[in-house]
Amino acid sequence: MPHAPLASIQNDRVYVTPHEQLRWVDASRPGLRLAAVHENRDTGRFLGLLGFETMCSSGLHHHVDVAFSYMLSGGLTDYAGTTGAGQMGINMPGATHDAIAYVPTLMASRLDGPVLYAPGVGDDDAPHLHAGGRTQAFANPRPEESPDVSITLATLQAWPTAVAGLTRRLICDYRGTRHDFRNVALTLIPGTRVPAFRTRSLVEIFVLGGGIQVNGKLVLGGGFCVIEPDAEVHMKSGYGAQFIAWSEGRIDWLDGERPDLFGF
């Protein structure tokens, strides 16, 4: 199961990983750490947490595919500016930069593909900060474009959905990439029940606050949930929740027709 979390509780093709179960390891540069929910160092796929100590930098690198970093605390600065707490930093394919943390920084991150590091960056005996990191010469294909798209979640319009008590903010529709995925923030008010649905593709979730029950398993703030394709999903929140989700395809509602939960 290529996307199975490293430490998780399985329930009907649904994998829940509380943040307490994540295992932190040092990366290839001093002051950098990572805690993977899942990672594949061949394909570069990753979901988990990344941490920077004060005055630590990533090292010059080049994104081959899309990368997401939601800043939980602190911030990262590169030549284009700073992405700070409460913002989603998105690196599009071709983005090339070196990012430094001037304060301790924690982020929830998802990578859709590998990252290339400039020769001489980091310790080759330790894992790179980015899954699939490899040393290779590269050139910035679009130097006139910013390496970062920084989006403040709180400023995005929250739109009502066909599910009572659930609103959705669209963060990224992957336009301009080779993927037809969606990255959204969903908010459930207390007592919200999402009608049962079946997934066609992978769905990954990071809970920002509150808690949701997915197939009977509670996922609290700081926790992750990975839902495999062809999973029947039952989701509800007794006391409210906000979470970030990446969906790689449409879902099918089991009780009738309504618009897609993740905004396809």
C-alpha cells in the first residue's frame, strides 16, 4: 500500500495518524527535522510535518512537482518574500529557491514529486528535508516568476456547500500543473454530519483545529487522515472542525447526486 502512513490506525481503507505518533528525524542540514505520515523517496511523495530551528535554511533546491507548506508557526523567507503563520505556501513545478527561518518554524507539508538539491547542499548520509531529494545540477526555467504562492487561509471566501453546516475555501485547483487535484480548507460547525460517500482517488487530510470522526475514528487538531481510493467514508464532527484536504479525484455520494465535496 504505497501511501500507507508509517504510524497509523487503519479502519476500512482509512488511516488516522495522531501527531503524538509521528516520529521526528533529523534531516541533512543542522536544525531541520521532519516527521512523515507517509513518504516515498523514489517518487518524492510526502505528507507530514517539517520543522526549522532559528536561522536554519533549506539549502538551494528546485521543485520538480507541486509542493505545499501550511505554516503552523513561524515563517520562511526567500528572495521573493516571507510566507508566515496561517498561510499556505505553494511551490509550483520549476520553483527554485533557498528558504531560511528567522524564528522557530513548524509546517504541515505535502509534496507531489521530487526535489533537486544543488551539489554540496547537506549531508548525503542523512535524508534531505524533502522526500525524494536528490543532488543534481539544475536551472530555473522561469526566473521571472516568484518561487512561492503565499495564500492566507483566513482571507479566502468560505462558500456554503450542499452539506448543511459545512463550508469550503478553495486554496489551489492545481491549474497550470499536470494534475487535476484540489486543495481546500473545510469547516464543519458543531453537529455536522457529512453524507456517506465513496472515494475514487486518494484523499489526504490535516486537521487544523477541533476534531472530526472518520469511519468512527476521531482525528484531532494536528492529526492526519489518509483515505485510499474506493473507501466508503462516514464523516461527522460533534464540536466543530477545520481541516485542509488534498483530493486527487471526485467522490461519489451514496445517497444521491450533489456537488463534489472537494470542489471538482
